[in-house]
Amino acid sequence: EADIYQTPRYLVIGTGKKITLECSQTMGHDKMYWYQQDPGMELHLIHYSYGVNSTEKGDLSSESTVSRIRTEHFPLTLESARPSHTSQYLCASRGGGDTQYFGPGTRLTVL
Amino acid sequence: RKEVEQDPGPFNVPEGATVAFNCTYSNSASQSFFWYRQDCRKEPKLLMSVYSSGNEDGRFTAQLNRASQYISLLIRDSKLSDSATYLCVVYGQNFVFGPGTRLSVLP
């Protein structure tokens, strides 16, 4: 089993609130990723990081931001949540090989 | 055109059937290829990497044809527990996920 954790698992929040989705891994992986997945649809990369103080935007335009102050921690922040942000957010990490390990995801609903 | 395309599905098959999934990718510079499995409302999990020489893991066989930019996954003697969505994933600069093909194995 992969040691990658996401909190909260489920979040229902009102429009305009600031939210932070947490992702942590204990495998010492340098590379971490955030994906967004709508029900029945493919995963889209929204942010990634190749190490501490390194962050990049992915293929899908996103209003979220990320930070990577510690190797094990890669939080994603939405400054002002909107109903269009309702989705599942999946965090993943990768070590030296090509295999990505995914966290259990956060299901976000913005009312 | 999407960078990674898969059979639209869903595939509904009886237990014991052999199922083949197809995937094509558009970026000829892609380096690595994978099949992931995603259960309903769960995270994706790596099923197997795919190599040009082909590789087999029990009932699962994956093939890669770089010239045709085509990847396949064969499941033999399908089980009820194989019911899931199968994701084709291609790695070039980043990981690109296909839309997935849903498989339902029926008793």
C-alpha cells in the first residue's frame, strides 16, 4: 500500500470560502501531482512539483494554487470556492521510477 | 483530438470471458506506458507497465506497438472482481490519462 494521504476526504462548502486540500506522503518522493477528475471523466493534471520550492501548472487551467515547502507535503488552495470547482481532487507522488501512487482523493462540493 | 483515446465502453461480459482493451496515443515522443485500474469512486491504482516486448502478469497481458502508437490490454478468464474502469496512461513530459473503459463482469 502507498503511504500517501489526503484530507479531508469529503468537503461541502459554500461559495466564496477559502479552502486548502491537504496531501502528504511518507515515501520521500520528490515528485508530486494534483489531478482533477469529474465523475466518469478522465484525470486532468492541474499542478505538479519536482521538489521543494518547485511548482508548475499542469495542462488544465485551474484557479487553485499550490506550495511545496517540505518534501512530504503538497497542499492545494482555492482562494474563493465556486460551484464550478465541484469535483474530485486526486494527489499523487512518484519516486525514481515511473509509477505514480495516488491518495484516496478529496470529493469537493461547492454550494 | 485527445492525446490518449480508448474504447468508449462499457464492456459487459460474462465471467470467464476474454476481454481486450485498446488505446491509441498521439504524442510520438511518449516514453512510458501504463494501464491503471480505477474502481468506482476510488483512486487509480497501477495495474501494469507496458513494454514494447509485451508483458504478462497472470491473466493480464499488455502490448505496445510504438510504430502504430497503440497499446492493448488483454484480460483472460475474467472475474467478477475485474469489474472496474481501465485507464490507459502515457508519459512524455507528464502523465496523460485516457478517459477509461468501464468493464462489468457479470455472473
